[in-house]
Amino acid sequence: MADRIVLIILMVITLSVVFAPLLTPYDPIKIDLDSIKEPPSLKHPLGTDNKGRDILSRILYGGRFSIGIALVAGIISLCIGLAVGLLAGYYGGRVDMLFMMFIDLILSFPSLLLAIGISVIFPPGIFTVVIAITAVSWASFARLIRGYVLSLKEAPYIDSARAIGCSNTRIILKHILPNCLPLSFVVFSLKLGGYILTESALSFLGLGAQPPIPTWGSMISLNRVFILSAPWMVVFAGLAILITTLCFNIFGDVLRDKMGYRVE
């Protein structure tokens, strides 16, 4: 029952951010000096900010960037990690040793601090956040896939494929890769909530999408000075992050348990 509720909430969130223009009549970046810091009302269900912009509109449009950046960075990380894990696990030897040295080096740093360090190298923006999240995330995918490939390549059907003359490329692409995809999807679903938090943290620090583009993290950052006088300007953006990441984490846990993978 709980997993169905979480799935429904995720569907509502996804549809809301995708069809944001149909759900709200307000422009998320248009300044309205006649509606500054209005509390929640029928006209503005979640209130307005210090520039008169509708909070609900900014949250819906901001979700496009916050969730979209996390999805793009997660997919790129998954593709890189999958490729590296397949090569390292299948070929072993020096290839495995070199890849694992680099992977261990990346994983030895706190991911958020490393993402911040990478972000300051490039100009602030969406592209920078994608690079930062990808750079710190692919290694965990690669490590898990590599361990899974080590067990798969000793399976009898792989020995049979070698015996009939299949090339290494064919074995990797036709026999090992399809078996790694379900695990990859489970890991991706488990980590997506963390990517949203990372994007929000980078945006909060001013390293993500720049104003007037709304993101959940930047909304909290820009409005935090009004948390006592107009708490709705911060609270609702924080709730959007909390509910979305929590639902993605629960969905990932449910999917992991149903598919029988032991992934932390």
C-alpha cells in the first residue's frame, strides 16, 4: 500500500512540473510590485515572494530544473559507470587495477565537498551542476557494476559463449550488459534523491542555475532572510525538496527489495 502511495505522489510531482504552464497562470520570473510578500491565499495558494512572484509557479517551474538536472546527471553517470564497470570487471588485470585506483580516489572524498570543488572551477550554471554531479557519481555505479560483472563472467553461459567463438565485445554487449541493466536501474532509483539534494545544495550556494531561473535550492537561498517575517517563501520550497527526495528514496528501496538486490 505504501509503495502505491509513493508512486502516486511521484506521478503527481512529475506531471505537475511537466505541465506547469497549464496548472498556474503566473509567470515564475515576472515581478509584480503590487503583490509583494503576500501570504497564502486563494489568489496565490502558496503566497508570493519579495518581488511579488507566485511561489507555487516558481516551485513547479523550479522542479523542472531541479529534477531535470538530477535526471540528466544521473543518466550520464549511469552510462559512464556502466561502461567502466563492464570493462574493469570483464578484463580484470591491469585494466581493473587502473580503473579501481581512480574509482577509489574519487570515492575517498565526501561527494558534496568534491562537487562544490568541481563547481567553482567552471562558471555557475546548469551545465556546471551537471558536470559536478556526474563527476562525483559515476564511480559508485562503476564499483557496483564491476563487482557484479566479476560474478557474471564466471557463469556457465559465458563459458559456453567463449567456447562457440564469441568475441569479448559480443559477450559484453549481448550476454553481460543485459543482466547488468536491472541492477543499474535499481541503483539509479536509489541515488536519484541524493542527486536532487546535491543540485539543491549547489544552487543554494549560488553555483547552480542563476537568477531569474527558479530552482528549489536557489529559492531557499534567496528567501532565507525572510524566514521569520514570511516563512512561506522558504518552507514550501523546502517541503518540495523533502517530499520529492523522500519519495524517490522509498521508491528505490521498494524496487530493490522486489528485485532482490542487496544494494546499500
